Amino acid sequence: VDNALRSVSSVYTDQDTDLAPIRTRLRPLPIHHIHILCTRCVSTTLTMSSSTNEGNTNKPTLGYWKIRGLASAIRYQLAYSNVSFDQEVYEQGDGPEFDSSCWFDVKRDQGLTYPNLPYFKDGSLSLTESGAIQRYCAKKWCPELLCDDDAEMYGKAEMVSGVVNDIKAIFTSHTYLMGDGDKKKLADAVMSCFARIAKELSGSNFLIGDRICCADFVFVELVEMMEFVSDGEIFKAHPSLEAYRNRMFELPNMKEALEEEKKLTFNNKCGKINNGV
């Protein structure tokens, strides 16, 4: 705790700061939470800008289907970063037609260079591609999530991002293209994909150690979906994943963000698993 506080106090060069009350409040917390909170404090102070956009009437806008899907990780990250945002939601019609004209009729009118969902609009900037959106949001509001202050950590963060996206792609293909709606078959098909990360997490708090990166917000949602399709068997096979999930949702604003996600389905109505309320 004292080492972490010294890193915080070192940025206050123009004023005396009594850190004793802060020390008293931090001591009961797990050490990885202390590290995260102090890192965020230092980052915010050094950049002389708040990590929130409260009071800003020009909030960014996230556009996506009325599902969890690719947007959940972005919403988790924005919540963790204390960023207020608006949403533009598109709801697919019921089957058998699964009408998606609500999006496709306006897709070319959004001012997007590469029109797609999700999209993110912040002032004059418009972005698509979920990874690009996450990294932009991290750079602007929570730069420590990029881990680009350390070459080794940055490399590990990029590596694990690729691994997590590969698992996500397998989920997507079985949900929309290959599967027949049988949850057990999907669980059996992807269970082994979690083994390596579960092993790493048995000795780490987050995907690359004690630091959170953008990929953590993607992976924790995959763990959520895997719990659903496996009826909890994933946690029996890999207890470290349950501990990881719990740590993630103990982070600031994450529990509230999860409750909002639970109001939505994982996949769109045309999906073969969890495709209805």
C-alpha cells in the first residue's frame, strides 16, 4: 500500500497531500485493486484531465444491435473508465424473416468510412471495428489499459487479444453458422479453448498479470457466455475462470454494467443459441 501511495504522492509537486486517510481506506482492499486504483490516479493526474466526461453534453454514441454481442466489451470498458455515453440501438425482427432493415436502410447514412456495427461516434470522429473502438476509448479515457508504457506488457496485451478474439470467432461461427442450437454441443466444442488461459489465470489476477488490458473486457464476456452454454460446467473444469470473473466484476462500475448486460441476449434473433428473450 505504501509503495503504491508513494507513486501517487510523487505527482503532487505543488501541494502537500495528507495520504493517511487514503491509506486507511485502501488497506482492506486486495492488492491488485490497490494497484489499479493508484495507476488510474497517477495517469489522470499526469495528463491533467479527468477520466470521466460527466457534465459534457456532447457525449459519445455507441451504435449496435439490441444484444450483448460485440458491444458488451465496449460497454464494460466505458463503464470501468467512468465514461458516460449514449446508445443507438437496432433491433432485428422476429423470424422467420429476421428483418434487419432498421440498420441496413440507414447503414450508408451514418457518415462511417467503413459502415458496420458496432460504431462509435465522438465529436467529429466516427469509428467502426470493435477492437479499434476499444483502443480509441482506452487512449482517450483510460490509457493504462493499452499497457503501452512497457514494451513487454504491450506485447503480451496484443498477444492475448489475438488469442481471445480467436475464441470469440469460434463462438460466433457455432452460434450463427455451424451449430444446431444445442448448447451442450457448443460447450463441448469450445471448452478446450479455455484451458490455456485458465492455466495462466491460476497464477494471475488478469490476462497479463496484475494489470488490466482491453482484452479482459472481451474475455470476461466470453466467460459469461460459456457459463451459460455449459450450465456452469466451465467453472467446475476451470475454477480459476470463476475467480477471474468475480475479480473483474468487483472492479469499479463493473457490477452495475453486468446488470445492464443481463437485460439483453447474447446473440441476435437469427442466432441459434440464446436468440430470444
